[in-house]
Amino acid sequence: MKPLVIGNGAREHALAWKLSRSNRISGLYVAPGNAGTVTLGENLQTLDVEDVEAVARAAVDNKVDMVFVGPEVPLALGLVDALTESGIPAIGPHAAAARLEASKAESKRFMDAYRVPTAAHRTFSDPDQLEAYVRNAGRRLVVKKSGLAAGKGVIESGDTEHLVSAGRAFIEDGDSVVVETHLSGYEVSLFGISDGRDYVLLPPCTDYKKAGVGGTGPNTGGMGAICPVPWLTPGELEVIRSSIVEPTYRGLRDAGLAYRGVLYFGVMVTADGPMLLEYNVRFGDPEAQVVLPLLQSDFGNLCDAVLHNAIGEFPVRISGASAFGVVVAAPGYPSDYPKGLAVAPLPQPPEHEALVFHAATTLSADGTITTGGGRCFTAVGLGEEFLTARTNAYTTAKTICFPGSWFRPDIGGRLFG
Ligand code: AMP
Ligand code: GLY
């Protein structure tokens, strides 16, 4: 099997790393890839992954026999539709099913239609109606841009003026806005992988989305993640499965959306039971970096089972260890940040203790690695015990150095995402 992984983040480095460990792999491409994936296969560095026809042509030309799509934008643009037309099997939903992430308004309609518990909500495309609703609600609300926003479309402020101005701005930019009740609890990210008929669930993760210590400051793409989640009980997990995951897959089948790929359930566990915050139509980042190292089954075989409608019979083996991910970010992230920062020689810990996944890095001719994004690396610590994994992650994160590099020192705490 010669797969092509689409993307250049730490999630895609983790996907490429996991595929490179498979007995089935006879070659590996990553587009556009980064300085980490270059050591695992061939980067198709100049391929524009949002040009879906160009990606399909590159897949045919390179005789790729499976494409794994990491990020949401190419999925929403119809990359899997283009690949299917070119006869290339792909893991990732078609554009119609990718609407579950690309339109929060449509995903809320899907949740309502299939009775998936979620926060009470209304969708607005008129700014005055939105303003009147927010001002008169009498309870704390969250305002969400309906379309893709790279983690910047959700306003959770307790300040009504901020909610109103952000909501109006989203509508004036041409999008609709979902306004929903603010929920309290703790968050869990769950990943299902389905072949259109059956699905398997991977172990639960928690993602730490805020930039600041104690879950303060602005939202980010995710500053760290842990897997599994020590405080989620088997009983709570079963309730999430039966009340959220099952009705979703039933709904997908019922709606004729043969869903082949990864589906991300962003869940808030509240005092009234688990509620679905959102679907994403792909692995989370940094969640993929902590889930994939715990998967003991051959990942190439698992992908093959997804492509051959055999995931229901696939024996998914998960390690009993813990994985702990810490994101090392550029100065200023998630606001403006510099790119092209020179990275000091990276740590090379033994793989059973820690892994270093790159995001958007580049390798220059003289062998220097430079940064290219806001979240630059994920240091993943592994260990039989949660605390060992934590120590291994922070020991590694501390030795990933470039000017202004920083990380959250409190990943793994229970009550502050
Ligand atoms: P979403 O993109 O809808 O998952 O929202 C991004 C983040 O905003 C979530 O991971 C939560 O931390 C927060 N959030 C979203 N919706 C709510 C809500 N109804 N109540 C509280 N926090 C929320
Ligand atoms: N870590 C959250 C996401 O990937 O959307």
C-alpha cells in the first residue's frame, strides 16, 4: 500500500508516522508535509492541497492507492469527491457529509433530526434579530460563526456587548450565526472511524483549547491533549456512546451519507448528561498525536478495513498506557506570530518514552529546521502511568527551543481546558 497523507501539521506527521510503522506500507507521500514527515516518506511540497483536482492528478501520477485527508478545508472543498472520480480510495467524507463541520447551522439541524443531545440553540442570518435575542435571553450564551473558522469562530464571552458585536460581524461578513446556551462541565473528544456501515471508537481524549494557564485567555487550535481521560468513567463513556455516537451513525446511514472516515465528537459532560458541542469530520489536532501512539493494531490494516467495509470485524487493539501531548508554540500565538524561526537541534527521546511531531516546519538546505506556523511542535510523552507520560512530555517540550517558544505548563489538569 502506498498512501498519501494530506496536510502539514503535527496531526499529519502523527498519521504519517503511524502509517510508516505498518507492515502494509511500500511507500509514503505527504502533501505538502513538513520537516518531520520528510524523514518518513516523500513530501509533495509544492502541491496545493486546496486545489482538489491537482491533488487527484498527483495521486494518480504517483500511483497512490489510498489518501488519508488530515484537515477539514480540503474535505469541505470536495477533495474526496475528486479522488473518488479519479478512482483513488480515500479516508475522509465527501463534501456533503463534510457539511457536518463546515456548517454549524446544518450540523445543529442534523443533531435535532436524530435527537442527539446538544445545547438549546437558534440560527440567525439577520443581525438585528440576533442582537435582540442575545440582549433578551437572560442566560449565558455562546455565539458561533456557522462556517469554518480555524478555531476562531466561537465567542464564549460573558459580556453581552462582545457577543452582539461578534455575532453582527459574522453576519455582516456573509455567514449565519448559531447562538446557543452556554454549558458547564468538562470536555471530551471522541473519534469514531467508520466505513459507511459500521464504526469503531478510539479511546477518549481531552484537548486544552485556551492559550492561558488555568484555561484562561483566547481559544487556540489546542495547546495540549491527553489520552485516555482519567476522570471519565466507563459509565459516562457508555452514555456518550449510546446517546450521541449511536444516533449519529444511525442518522448518517438514514440520511444516505455513507461516511467513510474519522468523525470527531466534541462532547461537554454536564450535570444533565453529555451534550454534543460539535462534529468535526477529521481527527483533532493535537488529539491525533496522543490517540495514534496508543493504537496497537496495524494502522495500514485498519485503513484497509475502512476502505473494504470491514471495520465492524476489525480487531482494534489499544495500549493500556497513557499519552500526554504538549504543544510548543510561536511567540504571540494565537494572535500574530513570526514565522521562519530557527529551531535548535531537536531532542531524540526513545520512542517508547516520547515522540516529537512537527507542524508546518521546513528543512533548509543546510539542515536547519525553521518554524512555519503558530503551533510548531507537539511533544508527546508516553508511560504506563499518567504521571510518567506527563513527565516525559514536559521533559521533551522543554528541550524544543526556538526564539520565544512557549507551552502551557498545566496540561493534564482536570477542570480547566
Ligand atoms: P466548537 O467549535 O463548537 O466545539 O466550540 C469550540 C470550543 O468552544 C469548545 O471546545 C468549547 O470549549 C467552547 N464551547 C462551544 N460551545 C459551547 C457551549 N455551548 N458552552 C460552553 N462552551 C462551549
Ligand atoms: N483540537 C480541536 C480540533 O482539532 O478541532
